[in-house]
Amino acid sequence: MSVTAFNLMRRKQKALQDKVNIELVEEIIDYENMTNEKLRKMLDDKNIKYSPRATKKELIELVEGT
């Protein structure tokens, strides 16, 4: 295996591990105690569309991806 291929493999592994770590952190977050404004900010950061009339429960479902 060439050095370039090895480095590419390491970058892919790190990207995958970072994604897993983010998912684990998101599972730990207590969305119920967040404000609707904070939930909307999280959705905006992820470029997820939501209704301006969405309830807290609906916002949480969108953030969690369910």
C-alpha cells in the first residue's frame, strides 16, 4: 500500500469516527430542556426545514432525525 493510499484510508477512518462521535453526543443531549429557539438554531445549522408553527415535540423529532 502506498503512503498516499494509507493516508487516504486514515482520513476516511477519522471522518467515520468523527461522525460516530457526533451521533453519540447527540443521543446524550437532553432536547426537552432546550428552548424552541435553540432547537430551531440547531435545525438551521443542519439545514433542516421546519414549520414556523412547529411544536417543541415536532422540533425535537426533526433534530433527532425521526
